[in-house]
Amino acid sequence: MSGLLYQLALTKIKSVGPVTARNIVSYCGSPEEVFRQSKKSLSKIPSIGLKTAEEILSNKVLPEAEKELEFIRKNKINHHFYLDKTYPSRLKNHSDSPVMLFSQGNINFEHPRTLGIVGTRQPTEQGSLFCEKLIDDLQEFDISIISGLAYGIDAISHQTAIKNGMQTIGILGTGIDRTYPAVNRNLRNKMTAKGGVATEFTSGTGPDKENFPMRNRIIAGLSDAVLVIESGLKGGSMITAHMAFGYNKDVFAIPGRINDPMSSGPNYLIKSNIAGLIESATDLTEKMMWQKSTKIHPVQLQLFYELSKDEQKILSIIREDDQQCPHVDTIQYYSGFVHSKLTGIILGLECKNLIKSLPGSRFMLKI
């Protein structure tokens, strides 16, 4: 039988969590050997009693794993066992990380910089705009954005990352065959071009309440830093922040008015010295000591070649003088375009989020 089958079987033992699963494999030598032991041998392993030993050797676990194996192969699901080379290195540092992770898309789990962004499902207009601007301003730093594919701040984070050509990963609280909430299915599909989704839950797992704190620890574990944008004193965002703090990750929060319920969570984190106060992307990058990246993303290169020759010409002019952020008159001089034509091209490039207008009629690249 496939070694993957026994790895999947470990995830099907209801009374065995990540810590215990690692312990059993360590004692037995491999996932395969776990299921070749006698009931007596298994029951002697610390934290494993007769009841758990019986469950491991029951006639249900391996057949369930066979169904999961069939699902994975049929749907071409990526799988990452904690002993595999493909398992995210950031998760290997934590004993309670998932034994198995499933993913879809084009995810680089070893991206050099990762930022988890979490917050309320019902953000204010100010919170939404701040989230968008922050990620826009982080585009030049080559950061992978991680969130939970939920309503509100999560969805805004993923959407803005996609717009900026940044990798974004959604951690699910369900099996990989489900999208919750279903309204984010289209967003999920867009994420797979550069990023995707990941989960520890096997197929058929619904959005059960107890799954989401487990989901949140993966967001915390995969992130170099976690940022909270608007949250009450309780909820998933606060759980994620506390988990990240427990993992010795950098935690940041956006402060707000003392009488605003959606600022009570971030304000508490700051007051309790759990989170650092952040008011801009610059605050974040300086505290994380992140420098701007000179890397041009493949998606952005593809966009470049899909542009008209006139658009490519304007982008090339701005790129040549990007350090000075060229004035519109300079761009007109080198392009030779009449003002009305140039204005139309620039407006189109701004709409495509390829250039940014600065004070004084100057322009800079956003790719």
C-alpha cells in the first residue's frame, strides 16, 4: 500500500491530534508501522491508552483513508506530510502544527516574507480603506499575504494582494473541497494563479465552529508577522494574534478610538504589549526590517507583454527614470505623444494599477 495512505490514516484517528500523532510515529518509526503494531504495543506508548489503540486498529480508519487517497488523486490535491520536504518549514517549528496539510494552487510556502492579516468580518469603511492602502504600499516589498478567506478584512486582503500581483494564501476551516463562505468561491479561483488555499481538514469537512481556531493557528504559524485590522475583544482575529504571540511571532495592530467596538481588540493588544502599534506600511516594514524588492513578478511581466505598444513605451520611460518619479512633461517629451493622447494612456495604466500618480504631476511604477 502507498505510504501516503498511512499518512492519511493518521488524520482519520479522531482521538489523536497533531502532538500525539507525532509521538506515535516517533515511537513506531513510520506511519506504516503505526498500523502494524499490536493493541498491546500501542497502548504502552505514552498518552495512548487501550481505547485509542483500538481506534487506530479499527476496521474504519484505513478504508476512510483509502477514500481520501482516491479524492486526492482524482482532484490533484497537493499534500504535505510533516516529514516531507514540501511541508512548510515555518510550521515545523511548532509541535501543534498539522500532521498533514492539503493545498491547491501555485503556493510557495517558503516565500521569504509572509504577513498574516486578520480582522473583523464587518469592517468600517475606514478599516477597509486602510487595509487596501497598506497592501498597496507593501507591493514593492515582495510579501506573501496570508488570511482566512472569510468575509471582511480577510477577503479585502486577498483581493488587494491579487490586484497588486502578490502571492496570497487562504487558510480554510473546511475540507479543501469546500469554500466557506461560498460567496468567496470566485475569489478563491483568482488566488490560484499566484497563491491558493490550504487546509489541514480532509474532504467533506464542513465549517464547524471548532475548526476555525485550528485554522487560525496555521495562519499564525505560516506568518512572519500578524497584523490585526479592526476586531472586537473576542473572535478569530484575537485568537490568531494570541497564537502568533505564543509562537514568538511579531504581532501588530491598528489603533482606533476608545469608544469604537471594532477598535477594542487592537487597542487591547497594544495596551497589553502583545502587539506593536502600526499606522502605515512604513511602520510595519521598518519594524520588520524589510527592504524593497527589485524583483519583477512573473504575472506583471505577462501583463507588460499584453499591453499596447504605446502603453509599453510609457511604462519603459517611467521605469528608466523611476528613482526620480518623472514629471508628466518629461514623459511627454520622451514619448512624443500629444498631451491628450498621453493623458488617455496614463489614465489607462492607472486603472490597470501599473502606475501611481504622485503630487506635482509625477508618476511611479507599481510593478
